[in-house]
Amino acid sequence: MTLRPLGDYLATLRAATPLVHCMTNYVAMNSTANLLLATGASPAMLHAPEEVAEFTAISAGLSINIGTISAHWADAMLTATATAHEHGVPWVLDPVAVGATRYRQALCAKLLAAKPSVIRGNASEILALNGLASRGRGVDSTAATEQAVDAAIALAKKNGCIVAMTGESDWVTDGTQHYRINGGHPLMPRVTTLGCGLSALVAGFVAANREAPLGATAATLACFAVAGERAGSNAQGPGSFQVALLDALYQLTPDDLTTFSQLEAIHGA
Amino acid sequence: MTLRPLGDYLATLRAATPLVHCMTNYVAMNSTANLLLATGASPAMLHAPEEVAEFTAISAGLSINIGTISAHWADAMLTATATAHEHGVPWVLDPVAVGATRYRQALCAKLLAAKPSVIRGNASEILALNGLASRGRGVDSTAATEQAVDAAIALAKKNGCIVAMTGESDWVTDGTQHYRINGGHPLMPRVTTLGCGLSALVAGFVAANREAPLGATAATLACFAVAGERAGSNAQGPGSFQVALLDALYQLTPDDLTTFSQLEAIHGA
Amino acid sequence: MTLRPLGDYLATLRAATPLVHCMTNYVAMNSTANLLLATGASPAMLHAPEEVAEFTAISAGLSINIGTISAHWADAMLTATATAHEHGVPWVLDPVAVGATRYRQALCAKLLAAKPSVIRGNASEILALNGLASRGRGVDSTAATEQAVDAAIALAKKNGCIVAMTGESDWVTDGTQHYRINGGHPLMPRVTTLGCGLSALVAGFVAANREAPLGATAATLACFAVAGERAGSNAQGPGSFQVALLDALYQLTPDDLTTFSQLEAIHGA
């Protein structure tokens, strides 16, 4: 099975403007909403136990990010992911800094039971989530992406999901097929919560392309990679980069995405 | 009774720099604070039950937005609005996505009992708040603004307040007098929480122009409409638009507002 | 004892990229993370009681900001500051609007018991924290900086810490040595939470320069003063200013900081 031209997934997203229920960290909420709106999805943030199941059930996709987790939020996330699982709403797990504390590890174990469609993290997070020994320091990736590819594949197989691992190069795998995506810009790690926003955008792409979650995830990473390169070409620093990234995602056409994506199928990874 | 030239309300706001107590959603907090500071009000965000009444009582205005509501926040909002009602502090209700869940409907019913000075929402929200059958999907307006004008007028009469309904055209009514405001830019719905910030800014304008809440509300909408047009004229996308909007609100003079507002009195709406 | 050239402290920060555990208000979280990343520190935001001590213990510095405080957060802050005190992790207190409510005053009294390394506030906050009669209105400084210098010195002596008081001119003192730092730009108070971000950045500088907290704090203030001047020179308003400030902090070299800082030792203050 091969992927469709990546621009097709973006065209489908824009036609559908999928409603993405985002339960994400406080740092990322505003920037995530703006990244989704710029690209063509429709974000909604809410988390109260009194309404979370009702809302997840009418959403096209769900994004779960544990960055600033606390007990009430964790409970609501478990309700939302159970609802998503029950109603067939695709959902994405972003296991922020899962290696940093035992609390995060225990919560992620519970969340995995509700069968995420996609897991999106950096190499440290993917290694930690797969039960390997890496303990990340905070939210930055300290393990080289390449070293963590085996962990990503194992995690995808074990959980029957897509795993997207981002860093200097991005990787996406369903456990059987593997792709590498190049692009982006060195300023990207100097802007906070771009990875968090990417995870929520994956939920939008997968919601709009439900029959093809692997391609939809690859297309999301490619959007960031192509738009990131463009944004970086004129940026003076992380401030102007962040502004230019939103503009570039807004301006990005499906044809551009297909033409400029640096996607490579990896055999025997 | 006619409105004063709209720039007058802005001049009064800038002279008073009213302290606006904002209890708003997590997504909107930063952008709301920046919109108020750029225009000339003084925002403060706090919500703890231990201090909320003490602070509302010394504030010039209060803004309540239920976007990321949960039980503790709802209780504190009821305390704050009761305090505002008791002390004569004007307050604005932004009933985000009130049509989406029963929890929001129940909370808004309680908040209405504390007599908001102004309600600001999109057409879906105004319809839902008025008890009509529209159920919005999330936070976007799906009902045409024009169709909801009757609901806005009814809501204003029922609650003895101003209703501001925003969309491609904005409407403002006190139940008896009605105005339409044109302007703005198609990029505005691609930037998150501009409506939330607008609601808080209405609280600032009404706080600084307490004898004239209808004109103050119209002037706030006109500020966004004029500044939005200017911001959009050079923006490359939603990133640069958001930056330009803050600059345009900061640069907007009272004379500009009076001159370039597209305000129209509507008879027999 | 004299300070090293201020650029030295910035060079040390960039070499160390210290992990700064930030417990700050909702308004400031995103902008604070971006200010730290742009300058060269590594921010992490988390606050759950289940993990906060574990994380503070592995952090290089801690920043505590009470802007949108509530009971759960206050408890977690007391745990984090006790952990920091026990493990020798330097920490910064930002007593936002401490004069505004009794709740804030009581909480700050408890936080002071855990011995902050640095207190960073505006003149109203420093006066209130020192027990003087000033009651700030919200988060703006209403008392002139100069009048509050005596309070800053007294507060530093009483608590055995550095006090950084910011305003049109900034002051920094350890109770014995006092410095004034000029620079910055009139647009800075028109952008929300720059002071909050500054406090967190102080935690990064002090973490990377543990033997010299006075110089590290002065260098942080000077970074904002120099970068703020540069950002303001081309800004059209608070929107473009905020973008340009992040770019300027990113571009600022240690040599620039040493050369362009307006630092003045004050004798007999």
C-alpha cells in the first residue's frame, strides 16, 4: 500500500474543516488553536467532566496532551478517550515529558488502554513510552531520533497505532510501513509548543482522512516541514518565525505540499 | 436617543484606563490581555474563590467567558457576577458554545440571573441563549447573523441588557434601538479568541462609559471592525494579521474611529 | 565585590541551557516559555502535586508566579519551593498584585518562608510585600520606582535575597549593593506578562550562575532593557513589539549585552 500524494490529505482536511476536541496543556492552548485555524481545522478546547463525553462524541477528532496535567484533567482525559474509543472518534496522544516523572508514566499507561490512533512525540518520549530506559529532561528531545526508530516501530506494533516521532528528521510508522520526512528549520525548537500543536493537527488530518491514518499523519508532518522551511527563510528569530509559520500554513496549497514534501519510504528499518 | 460620535467612547476609555476583571478561558487569556492593553484598558485575570469578590468589587468592569469552564470556575463566576450586580460593576457575558452541551446551557441560565450589562456572542450562541433550536458546533457561528437578529432583540428585551452579535456584520441592540456595524476582515475568524477578547474590551468600554452602554458597545465593535480592516490590508495570513491587529488598535485614534466606522441605525428590525 | 561584565552571565546561560521549572499564571505561560527559549534557557511548566517535588528536584531553577493563583496551585507552589530550598535549587518569587487582596498577602508570607533567591516585582508589589501601605490596583505599578527603593533594600535584607524592582528604571539590590539599569521602551507595559517572563528568565540566569545571583539578576534585567530598546526602534505598536522582542533576545550576543547595558552602581541609596 502506498500513500496518496500528500497534498490530497490537506485538500480533504480543508474541505472537511474537522472539529478537533483538544485537551492540551495551558502553554499550548492558544498556539494550538491558531495552528489549526491557519491550516484549516476547527479547534475546540474544553475539559469539564460534566460535558467532556458529550462533546467528544460529536467531535471529528480528539487530541490529548499531558503537558500540564493534574488529577481532574487526567480523569477527564480518560473519559474523553474512552468515549472516542467507543464512538470511533480517532484520537492522538502526545505524551509530553513522559520520561520525567512516575506520575506521567502511570497516566500514559492508562491512556494507551483506550487505543490511540496516533502517538506523536520526540525521541525521548517515544523511548520512555516504549518502556526503554531513557528519561528525558523535561520536554526537549535528548536522544537522537535515529536511535529511537526501533522503539517507535515496537510501540506502533504493540498498540496497533501510528507513531510519529519528530526531531531534526521526522519518522512515521504503523509498525510495518515506515517513512522519513525531512525539512523544517532550526528555529522550530526555539518556539514553544509547536510539537503540541502538531499533535492536534494530526488529529484533524486523521479525522478528515479516516481511511488513511498513516498518510494523513505523514501529510501533517510534511505540512510543518514545508511551512517551517518557508517561515524560516525570512525569519529574524523565533518571534518572526512563529508569525511566519502561521502565515505559511495558511498559504500552503495542496499542490505545494505534494511538490515540496521530502518524504522517503524506509525499507528494513 | 442617538449615539455620540464613536470616537468619543474610545477617548473616554483611554482617559480612564479602566481595570477590567477578566474571568475567561485558558485559550483567550493572553490574547485578551494584549487586546485590552493595546486599545487602552487595564486587564487583570484572577479567579480564586478566596479573592474573587474582593477583586470584582474594586474593578471598573467584569468580563465572564465560559469557554473552558469547569465547576470551580463556574462557582467563582457566580460569585463574581453577584458581586458585580451588587456593587453596580458593569459586566459582560460571553456564552461560548452555549449550544454545544447541556452543562453550558445550565450555567448560562444561572449567570443570566445576575443581570449582565452586555451579552456578546456569535449568531449560534445568541440563538441558543435565547432558547431557540440552534445547536452550534463548537465555537464557530453556523447560523447566518441576519437570521439571529430577532433572537438578539428578544434576548435584550428579556434580560434588560445590550446584546452584541458578531459575524460578517455585527449587530448591537438594547431591545429598542438597533445598529449594524460593517467592516473587519475575512482573516478574523482564522485567529483564535478574537471574539473572546472583544467581549472583554466591551467590558472596558462600558466601564469607562457607564451612562451609555449601547454606544460604548457599538464603539467597541467598531474599533475591531476598523482596526481589523487596516490589519488585513497588509497581512499575509493569520499570523501577521494578529500582530497587525494589535498595532492597529494601539494606533487607532478617536477621530479615525469616528470617521471610518461603518455604523448604520436599523429601523423596524 | 564588583559584577562581571554582564555578557558573561548570558554566555554562561547559553552554555548551560538550564531547565527552569515554571509555575506561573495562565496568561503568562506561553509568552514566558517563548522568552526563555529565545534567550537560551529551557522552560518546563507543570504543577500537579503528584509530581511537582520530583520535578523541582531535577530542575536547575524554579520560578513561582502567583498571578492566577488558586488553592491547588498554592499548595503545589509551597511543595515546590520547599523542595527547592531543601535541594539548593535557586528560585524566584514574582508576587503579582500582592497588594490587591488579603489572599495574596497570606500566600506570599508563606512563600517567603521557603527563602526565595530573588524577588522580582514592580514598585507597588515590592512596597506591598515589604508590608508598607501601598495597595496596588491590579497588576500595574502605581507607585514611582524611586520611592520604593528603600522598600526593596529592606526586603532584601530581611529575606537574605536579591530584590529586582522593575519599572521605567530597574533596580537590583542584595541589601548591600545596589544597581540601577536603564533602557527598555515605552511599549513594554503595553504587552502583557513581560514582567512574568522576566522573572522566569531571572531563574534561568541565576541557575546558570549560582555563585553570582546579584550579577545574574542584573544581567537578566539588562537583557530585557537592551533587547527592549532594539525591539522598540522599529515596532509599530505592541503587536510588532512583542515579535521583535523575541527576535532581539535571540540575536543578542554577550558582547552586545556588555557594551550596551546601562548599568549604574548606586552608592548610599
